[in-house]
Amino acid sequence: MTATDDRSSYQHLASLRAPRSAAGRWALCSAVAFLYSWYVALDLHGAALGRPFDGVVVDPSALASGLEVVALVVGAFFVVAVPHELLHGVVMRHFGGRPRYGVRTARFGIPYAYAETRTDYGRNQMVAILVAPVVVISVVGFALAVALGARWPLVLLAANVAGSVGDCWMASRLLEYPECVRVGPVPADGGGDEDGDGNEDRNEDVDGDENRDGALAIYGRSTGSQSRPPARVAHSFLVGTVGTVVATALGVVVLVFVSLAFDSGAVVLGDGDGNWLLFRHEPTADRGVLIEVGHRVVAALGAIGGILWLGVGRGLEAPR
């Protein structure tokens, strides 16, 4: 079914989009995704080249100036964001769509690129469209870093992962629905809308380009196609895992600032000489800082948080 086909046999089940009220949470998730994926990529890069990797040393004298930061942001936009959207479009076209590309501005005038189409897709097709950039750019970026023996491609890889947080969230939400549903543009009347927590808000106005921007509408032949319990469990586990990792990162940042304010800035969480290091922040002799992250421990901690979140969710859903 395409956008020009008769939808009389389909019902508009819901519309998925990231709510404006969650902008702060999205920014935190993106920042943590950038740092975590960059660190993991550095560790894997060292292992692939047979070089030991014992953390990142930050040299204050080598930090970028204001103009350099602006240049890096602009460069990342063209080097990362443009290929990211082109990949969305390539997969859209592969499945019969006609992508349109452009640049819009978000709040505070921040520009962002986009790829959109008026074509409807199967659920699995839309999932492939959403995750194609994070998969392809991650693989190509890592392969390039290994081939060149350089680390700078890993920064671009991490920037793309950070920019793919919304795509991955949308893909995980779509997987809650069966394969038979169709996914396409939000209709002009808005229809049902789901917020970032999966709660339907039938009264929220999603008319207009601004409110429909980035939204996906789900169509099915019956309301019985609306959700799949196993996929909802997986999504809840993912939410709990990501929330735990983000909360851990915020807690670490607070500890570092407190230590800098009242001590030398040294923070070691876990066994610093063993395999259970969570985080290390230690000043070096040349006024730099050594930062080491136990990303495997962080991942395990996140998984525990995901399991606990599942328990909380089931407890709230249990009949009283």
C-alpha cells in the first residue's frame, strides 16, 4: 500500500513521535550515547590493532578553541548528518519510495537535515530505513579507522550514534506492532498520538508540519494488531537499560565536579586494578586528566537496571 492507495480497509492505529517535552532527556541520551560509543570503539580499535588501550588522556592545552568547536560542529554536520540522511533515502528508494531531502531548524535555530517520503512501508521495511545509517556508518567508520590506524573516524562514528538515538527509539517502538501493519506519514487530522512513554494522547494536536515532523503513523486492518506483549517487554527492558546508563553517567559527572571542588578531582569507582572498574578520573603529572570507563561493567549495570525496570512495570500493571 502506498500513499496513493485506498486506505479504506486500514485503520489509523497510532502516531509515534518523540514528544517535545522530552527534549532534555533526548539530549542527555545523545550525549551519553556519543561518549559511550566512542569509548567502546576506542577499546575495540585498540584490540583490532593489537594496541593496549588504558583510557583517554585529556590534555587541556590541546582542547579546541571556540572557533575550532564551531568548525568541528559544521564539519560534522556535512560529514555525518548528510550521509546519515542519504542512507535513509537510499533504503526508502530501495523499497519503492521517493525520498525528499532538506534542512530545517529546531529550537534555538539549530539546523538539522532530514529525509522524508509520502510512501507507506511495511513494518520491517521502516525498521530497516531507520537503522540503516547507524549500522552502515558504524561499520564503515570502524573499518576505516582500522585500515588507517587512526582514531579520528571513531569520533564521526560516535557522533552518528548520538544522532541515531531517535531512530533507534522509533524502531524499537515499531517492533511492538506485528509485521502486518503499514507505516507512513501522519494524516492531516493527526489521529492518535503516542508520546515517548508509549501512552496514547488522543487530544494532542499533531496538525501542521512542525508537529508532524519526524512522526510516523501506524495503520492496521484491526485494532487487534496494535501491540505485541513480548516486544513491549523488550522495549521496557531497553528503556530501563538506557535510563540506568544515563543515570550512572550523571552520577559520575556529579562526583567528578564535587571532587574537583573539594579535592584533587580523583574519582575511582570499582576495582581500579581488576576487571570491575566502573569509572576512573585521575589527574596526570602534566596537568592532564586520565579518564577510564569500564564499559562492560556499565553494560552489565544497565542490564540489571533493565530487569529491575521490568519488575517495576509489571508491578504497576498488576491488578489491585
